[in-house]
Amino acid sequence: MTNLPILYSFRRCPYAMRARLALQSAQLKVELREILLRDKAPAFLAASPKGTVPVLVTKGEVIEESLDIMLYALRQNDPEGWLHRENEALALIAECDGPFKQALDRYKYASRIPDSDPEAERQKAALFLRKLDDMLRHSPWLLADRPTLADMATLTFLRQFAMVDRLWFDAQPWPHLHRWLDSFLASDRLAAIMRKYSTWQADDPLTIFP
Ligand SMILES: N[C@@H](CCC(=O)N[C@@H](CS)C(=O)NCC(=O)O)C(=O)O
């Protein structure tokens, strides 16, 4: 047992990734429990019956939304100033999590959706990407000359989008967006949150993150 908050996480989930990015930036230590989505640990479901990752269990509360976990961590400690222009960041994140993510899922998982039109969905997603490319024309990161919440809450979804069809993505006339994503993909920051952990079992020794 420890007094650390518990983070239920899944390595490749873009929501869990952004939560880990913020915990890492805030240097907020947690006990990490890697969850298998197709066989969720009973302790995880007992803490959060809705069963999505990430979930952060602190002494007083259970935080079940990735953005709330980011904000919880950064409000305790924000050494890199990620909360800079927070309201603008939240508006961009709402666009990312709403229309962009919906189009991304329908594009990526088209084969599972009857009568889907992946090309039309990709074009819907591209509206958001063109907007980001335009913002990135003027500065290296979305809202500053350094990464902030706006970047770190959206880049994990950009990564997911680009991976669906990398050749198509690379051929799009979005040079600023490509540069932005590439620098994230090559970052130590990303490598550090993508370390592999085996699936958590109740009697495992603790895994402390970051
Ligand atoms: N709005 C939630 C969404 C989290 C989410 O949908 N996570 C996915 C994995 S990427 C999940 O846990 N899905 C449940 C499942 O696959 O059973 C958040 O921001 O944390």
C-alpha cells in the first residue's frame, strides 16, 4: 500500500497518454496500473464502473476523464506553464475531443461501421487539421513558443490519425502540422510515457510513474 494516487492506464490509449503526459510534466507521482481493455481488472471496475481509461483515484475523489486528470495534475504543479492561455486551450481541446475525434473514429474503424464513408470522415477531420496547420504557421507550438496543454492534449490524437494511413497523411499540404507532430513523436517526453508495463495484477509490486 502507498498513499500515492492510483492511475489506471492503457499504454496506447490517446486519452491515457495525455493524462500521463500531464502527470509527468507536473512530476506528480502515481501508482500506475496497466489495464487490459478486453479483461478489465475488478479493482478498476469497482473504482470506476464506466470502465474507460484513464482513471485517477486519489484520497478524496475518482477522476474519470483524461482532461480532468491533466487539469488536476497541473493545478498542483505546473513547472512548464502548460496552463498558459487555458481557456483557448480548452476550446481547442473541445473541438479535438468532439467533432475531430468522432470523425477520426469513423475513419479509423470504418470497417466496423455499416454504410460508413471513411473518405468523407477523413475530410471532416481535415477541417480541424487545416486549422491547426494554420495556427502552427505562426508559432512552433499551438499557443506559445513552447508546448502547453493545447498541444499535449491533442497531439496523442494526431498521432492516432496519422497512423491510420501515414502515406496519405504525409502527402497532405500541412508542413507546419507535420513538423509539430514529428517533433512530438521524436521527443523524450513521448518515449518516457510510452514505456511498456505488463498488465497489472492485484499482487504485483508497485509501479511508480513518472
Ligand atoms: N472521455 C474519456 C474517454 C476515455 C476512453 O474512451 N478510453 C478508451 C480507450 S482509448 C476506453 O477506455 N474504452 C473502453 C473500452 O475499450 O472498453 C476520457 O477523456 O478519459
